[in-house]
Amino acid sequence: MRTKSDINIKFCARIRGVRQETNGMIETRFTREFNVRHPIVQGGMQWVGRAELVAPVADAGALGFLTALTQPTPEALVKEIARCRELTDQEFGVNLTILPAISPPPYAEYRAAIIESGIRTVETAGFSPAEHMPAFKAAGIKVIHKCTSVRHAVKAESLGVDAVSIDGFECAGHPGEDDVPGLVLIAAAARRVSVPIVASGGIADARGLIAALALGADAVNMGTRFLCTVEAPVHENVKRKIVEANERDTTLIFRTLHNTARVATNTVSREVVEILRAGGEFDDVRDLVAGVRGREVYETGDMERGLWTVGQSQALIDDIPTVAELVARIVAEAEDLITTRLSPLVSAEGR
């Protein structure tokens, strides 16, 4: 007769490349190839991806990313990387988001700052990373590209990225224009790409981690959940608002401009939607959506000051733990889900 342990091993083997270690760790292709203890990523977040958050993420055994464009200059990014290294001796990465702009940032200079600082992992997002891939690969840097569709993931793999981060419609920020939720998108991507997949959007706890692994992902990316931690460098009002919110407390803006973004519901986001729905253009909302106003929300705690980014996963968040507590809890609860909830569902009879 097979024991519960035997059944558990069989169950785990069905999840793509996952091995449950006896010390409570979950090992996947992602943890092996990116040299982290846990298949958990704190992706780049504008104004939030700073050393005081990224360092404890790294210390907790997850992969954290500084956000390059949060820093005003490439020189400031070099200093922030150095500051993060003073706070942790573990590996961390840098996010480089490539977006259209009238006066684009000096991306080549930010790229050079990343390379010269000896960073080993980069998360790219927004436009195609093609322009940056030769320099990153020549420097031996692993690249994770964030995608909102299967076709973009396939293209990213063809460019030589080392992993793709698949952003479902539930995510904060830009979910793309296809409106495909993670439950379908992650599984569809897993059928088409061979590099490790990081599941993004709508994930905030161990249930999301296990579900993502079952869908074919190798790790999960969390933004909103890490935003609501003790170390996140934002005002306490922001964190309390996330705890109080539910899955309906986000707003999709820029739909008519085909540049959809998910943000928190407040007077500003509602006004933006009303103006654009009435036929307005971007110039009509430019002042309302200015990034500086969103930054002021994080800094001052005035929740109506501007747009601020948050995902539907806020419905799953009801506390403000330290990063270490959060990561440890997710890993422990994930193991418990496998051993006490899921494994008993697999009958040993006739196997």
C-alpha cells in the first residue's frame, strides 16, 4: 500500500519541474537557474523598488528587483545598487522598463550602469528588449522579460531571454489589451515556451504559488503583496488602503487609448475614465495622470492626490507583515497545501 508520502511525491511530480525538498523548500527550474531559495519574485515597481525593500526580499530567499527608472539618473542607479549591497549579501536584480515617451530616458546609459555594477539578473518590461539583449548577454546577465500575451512570450524567447514573466489581466499596471486572465494565460504560455515562466498578476499567497506551478509556471511574481509589507517605502495609508480594499477596488484607465492600465479606484482615476469615455484625448488628462502625483501618494499618504498602481490581488491581503514573515509564510503554507490538502485527494487505490 502506498503511503501519503508516496502519493505526495507523485502529486509533486505532476507539477512542471517541481521538487519539494524535505527542509520545506520548493525547488524549480527557476530557483536552480536563477540561484534563489524560493520561487518568488518581487518585480520592479516604479517609486517602490528601492534598496530598503529589495534587500530584505533577497535576504528572505526570493528574487527582488530595484527599479532603474525610479532613480533620476544612471549615476543615481549605481549608488542605489551599492546601497542595496550594503544591506544584503544576497543576489538581487534591476528592472529596466522600456516605454514610449516624448523625451525617453537615456536607456543605454541605464543599461551601462547595470552592467558596470555587476548585476547578474535584469527584468525588462514594456517594449521589446531586443535593443538591449546583445549587451546584457555579452555581460553574462540573465534576462527575464515581462509579457502580457503568449505571442510576446514566444517572441521574447526567440530573442534569447532566460525566462518570461507572464502578466495576467488581474495585474497592477499594464495588463495589455487582450484581457486574458492568468488562469488561461499562464497555461497557454506554458504550452508554447520552453524557458522558465514566472506567473504574474493576481498572486498574493501560497494558494497562488501552488496554482501557478500547477499551470506550468516555475515561479511567481508579486507586486501588490510586497507593496503591503513593513519594509515597502510607501506611506502607511497606502498599505492600510490595500488591506481594506477588495477585488473591485481597481480601475482600468486608458482603455480608449489602447494603453490600458490598472490603478486604484479614487477620484482621480474615475475622472480620467469619465474624460476619456466622453471623447477626451491624452492631453485632456495629462495633468491628472502625471507620475509625480502618483509618487506623492506614496510619499504623503494622500490617497486622492493622483493615480497609484495596485492589482486585484489586494482582495487577498489582510495584513502588513515584514518581508521575511511574508516569504516564510508563503513557503510554509505552500508545503502544507501540498501535503495536507492536495495529496489526500489523490487516491492510492489501484496505483
